[in-house]
Amino acid sequence: MIKLLSSFSKPSLLTLAALTLALGLQALRAQTQCPAMNATMEGTYVMSGSGTIVGVGAIASVGVVTYDGQGNGLGTSTTVVNGATSRGTVPGTFTVNRDCTGSKTFGSGPSATHFDFVITPDGSKITWIVTDPGVIMTGTATRMR
């Protein structure tokens, strides 16, 4: 074994060590990713979020969102914008990427709300942010069991 190792140059050993480290990190990363992709986000989640609509005022929302694991969702929420309350149910679509990030849209047309999110690999918690211009809002959703 020593004879075999001595036949390698130092740069070759460094390359081998770097490759071993990279493969180890890739294996670790694979364990924390979402290989099931959309199927990761399935079930009923309790959601809450808050923030500001620029030029309008504060916004807060609570509700229940059900995802089918195939890219579709249905959200029922109560939202308060600058003191005015509204309630409703809105369909949505979503995509979960292999790295557990994703995007979703609820509603359609000019009234649609767009989100980016990160979901835990087991699908139990979603942390989201609204990406529409003029809206600063973040929140979480926790899957009910």
C-alpha cells in the first residue's frame, strides 16, 4: 500500500483527496434534498404570514392550504390589509425543485400572488416569501398530521 501511494505524485494525491471530499459533500447534499420533488409537498398545512404592502399598510394572513403532491393546491385564508378583513378560497399551483426550493402561485390574472419557498426534505414545514412588486411578506406553513 505504501509503495502504491508513493507512486502517486503530491498533486495526484491532492486531486484524489479533493475528489473524495467533493463526492462526500455531494452525498451529504443528496440526503438533504427533495428527490420526490412535488410529492414532497402533500397534505394540509396551517399557514401564517405578515408584512407590508408598500403605500397601503400592514398585511397579515392565516389559513389552511392543501397540496396534492402533484403541483396543485387550494388555500382558504383570512387576510387583513391595513385593517380591512377579507376571507376566501383560492386555487394554486406549485413546483418543488430537487434542492427543496420552489415557487407557487395562488389566484390568477392580475390578482394572482406569487411566492418563492423552501420546504424541509420531509415536507413538514414550508418557509415562504411573496415575490410580487410592492409586497413585503413572509411566513411559514406547517403540515398537520
